[in-house]
Amino acid sequence: MTQHQDDETAPADPATAYLAGVRERLTADGTHLTRAGWQGHRVVVGSRSDRKARWLGTKVELFVFAAAVPGVDGGSLAEFTGWALEYAKGIRSGVAGARNAAMVLPALISSGVHPSAAQWAAADGRVLGTTLIARPVVVEPAARGTARVTLYRGRAAWGGMFTSHVLEKAALYFP
């Protein structure tokens, strides 16, 4: 005799569970959340603005785009990053370049990360214009509560004064 499980809620796969954690961490940090769609996947979109005296009065807008996908390679990460940059360009506030900068963290979360995706994410930041900079993120969830997170952690020619702030936020949202 086989037992039938009455619980209709299937356990979330590791990527979906990790995405739920990202959503919780963004909310806890005071980030405004919305949703979008990319190639049939639901995307969590987070946005926040920060201004610090050490940035000489410049406001930085940080956009986070995170989606759980079945697999990710260098091409899909590049496509998602381009989509996220264009999306952020359309929703950013303020006048570009007028003491406003926008940083984008486009993150694909998957248990099937191809090495080309991790290499592409770690290689460098991506720039759209001179005030919209992306640091692509690849997350490969491992055991419950752990993940391998890859992103460019170096300085960028454009937006270099925001590097430590963006990396702090990335470490908070994608532990």
C-alpha cells in the first residue's frame, strides 16, 4: 500500500527558495519591490536611492533584478543583463548624469549554472552610457542556506566611488 501525501504544496526547488530569501532581504533593507517578466520567468525588481556625503551629493539608484531559472549560461546572462539595463534606464528617476548614477545587479539563480555564466559575471561590470552600470550576478544554490555567488568585485572606471556600497548591498542580498 502506498501512502498519498495530502499536502498539495510541493517543496520549492533550491533556486526558487533562494529567490524568496532575496525578496525577504530586499524588503528588510527598505528596498521598493515590484515584479516584471523576462522570457516567461517572474523577475523580482528592487529599487532604492541612496545619497552620502562622501559621494559629493551624488545620488545612486540601485536596481536589483532577480529571477530563478532552470539553467543559465553566458549567453542567457548577457541577454538578461541587457534587458535589466534597458529596464532600469526606463524606470530610473532624476536626470542621467546630473549628479545621479544608477547601478544594476541583474541576478540569475539556478541549480544549473554553466561555467561560461560564472566567467562572464566575474569578468567585469557592464556599462550602458556613462551613468548606468551593471554587475551581473550568478547564484548557484547548494545545500540549504548556502550558495555559490559570482559577480565582478573589482573597481569600475565609471561609478568607482560607489563600488563598496554596491558590493555591500550585493553581499546583503546574495549571501
